[in-house]
Amino acid sequence: MIVFDLLCGDGHRFEGWFGSAGDFSEQQKNHLLNCPVCGIEHVERVPSAARLNLGAVEPEPKKSEPAPNQAGSMEGKDPFAIAQMLYSQMLDQLISNTEDVGKHFPAEARRIHYQEAPARGIRGQATQEEHEALLDEGIAVARLPVPSSRTWN
């Protein structure tokens, strides 16, 4: 089984489970994939968060320690794996709930800040100088390592 991160043409990010990379390609070629949010058939594979397997073996719980809760408890789990999962969830939310304005990000962020455009979540690209200028103006922005949509196709 292989898990791919997928993105539909409307920007919804989701996971797909396949028997192999060839199964994914075949299903995509035959238009058998669709977005679970909007139903659109244009679905592409996108980069997923890196998973580094450093060969560390999780220690077995001591007899006096209770086993991790099956209902999703984070207790006893690898902190790196937890961070990866949380980053992936955050990235999914960011991509699903923001508009990609590309290289127009600095201008659009200013328009929103000065109430010249509707308030909404946006994402895009800005140079280091543009980023610093936005911060100097009191516009709350953050730099995150998120691939642009152009690299996903």
C-alpha cells in the first residue's frame, strides 16, 4: 500500500491510498479519481511532508506503563512523528482555506490590510525585502515552507 498526497483542480488537498504508483497512474489516466470535497476529476499528486525513518525502534512499554490509547492519544509516540502529522494537518488547512495569489501577494496583503479588498486568507510568494516591508507596515504575515501550486503540476 502507498499513500499519496493529492490536490484537485479547485485546490482541495487530500490523501489517496493505492496498491502501487502504477495503480495511481492507471486510475488517474482512466479518470477514476475525484476529489472527496467537490467531486472534480482533475486530481494531481503533490509533494508530501518528508518522513525520515532514522531506524530508531520505539521502546516497548514497561509492564507498569499503560499502552497508548487507541483513540488517538499522543502519549508515548515519537515527537518527530507527531510534529510531522501536525505540520501536514496545518498545511492541508492552509491550502484548503486560503486563496493563492502568487506573486501578487505583497500587493494583495496591503489591499486587505488597508480594507481596499475583502478580508480573506491568502498565500503566495514574496521576496525577503517585500516580506520585511509588509512587517514594517504592521501587516501580519508569516513565511512558511509551502510549495507553490505551479510546482505541483
